[in-house]
Amino acid sequence: MKKAPADFRTYVKAVGTGPKSNYDLDFESSVDMMRQILDQRPHPEQIAAFLTGWRLKPETETEFRGALAACDAASNSDVFLPGSLELGYPFDGKAKNPYLLPLIAEALEGSGLDLVVTGDDPVPASGGVTLKQLFSALGVKTPLHYFDRKQHCPPMHELSGIRQRIGLRTGLNTIEKLPRFARSDYAITGVFHRPYVHKYVGIFGDRYKRFALIQGNEGTPELFGKGRLWIAEAGGITEYIIDPEVFGIRYEKSIEPIPLEASLEMTKNPDKGMRALARLNAAVYLFVAGRYESIEAAYEKV
């Protein structure tokens, strides 16, 4: 028998009464918590209090999985792209470097690999250029498929205002990156630090045939410099080191924020280094999707 929704103050207390009294939610409570937030049944102040406390507690894999299940139930999409690769980009955008994504898609033309991304209005905290701004300016070309969250998960979109007023990253920044609107078989998203690898695999791993994490630029699945790639499948995680210099690629990343127009111009008119990086990232994506036995083999064919 399905339990009645809890008084939302119960969830606020679970994350907001201090280290000695806070407690983790079970899966069913996490689903209910997220469902109430998506429906905006609690007062905005309660939602803000919970999201802030949840981040500080911090969130558990079980809580993330329950929240993700509620988001799945609130989503609508009749698109099915078997064999596609979903790319998990953060919704706060890229601030210091341009997007490689349109160039990666160009490099993958004719490969048979569809790329799936989701965008929406900006959320805290980087204040960078978002996918929505990118595609509004440059358009979307095959094999890229862009989903606007406002259309496919309106309740999550409607939380943008509250999140902007909070002004901080919350647990929603994690679960929103891979909504699986196209029922993709494969996925890759960015991760900042090794300790998060197992946590992300625990949250998202069983949703895909093959799930990958990469030390991408600004939390995106775009590799700009030497970094690690982790691939989870068949109950295990394999780690790879990727160094662009091994492929003869040298690119100097920006350390300062880039204005919107400058960022778009760099993507529209890339230099040789950016194009080479895009080719390497395309090879990584083909490898993650199981099209080649190595990144090197894929790079030779792109």
C-alpha cells in the first residue's frame, strides 16, 4: 500500500537539524520528497531550506536515486534513440572556455552515433554560457539531438527561479544532468574528483549499458587537457588516462571568464587546436559507445 505524502517539514528536519540529528532518507521517502518539490507543494522557503540543508548533510546515493525516479515520472518524451550516447552537461554553463560540442558533432557525422543533450535556463552557480544559449545562437545539426527541459520536464524547469534565488549549487545540479529523455543506451558526464566516481556510478550506472565519467572541462564531458576516463559496465569500473599531447594536440585553456559573444565566436571559428580536441573527444565518445576497441583506433577513423 502506497504511503501518503509526508509533511514536508519532516524532510527539512532530516537535513537541517545539525550533524548529530540529521538522518538519511530511504528510497521511498526520497521519491516523495522530490515529487513534492517538483509539484511545488511546500512553500518556496521550505524547498530552499531543504535543498540547502541536503547539500550540506550531504546527499546519499539512495536519496539521489529516489529523487531521480521522481524526475523520471515527471518527464515526458516519446523519443527513442537506441544506441545513442547521452552527454551530461551542467546547467550552469561554461564560463572559461568555449564549447567543443558542435565541433564534436561535426567530427561524428557519418559515424552512426547519435549524441543526446538537454538544456534549459541557467541555474547556479558558474554563470557561464549554457547549452540553450549555444544552440539558440548556432542551431543544432545532426548527429546532435537537443532536448529542452521546459518541454520534457516542466516541473524541473519551473524550479529555476527558486534555485536562482538560492544562488548555490544543490543536489539538483547532480541529478538533472542525465534525464535519459531519448532512452539512450550509453552516457558520459563530467566529474571533478575521483571520490565522486563510485557515487555517480551508484546513481546512474544501471540506467545504461555503459556509463562513463571523464575529468572534463568545467564539469562537462569535454576533455581539454590530460585527464582520466572511467567506464562502468558489468559490475566493474575501468580507468583510462587520456593525454591530448600523446595525439600531438596542444591547446591552452583560458583561466578567465569569456563573454558570451566571444565564446560563441570561438566555437563558430575554431583554431586548429580546438578542432583537434574535438576530434579526440569524438573518438572518446565512439569508444564509450563501444564502436571501437580503443580511443586510438577511433581517433584514426574520425
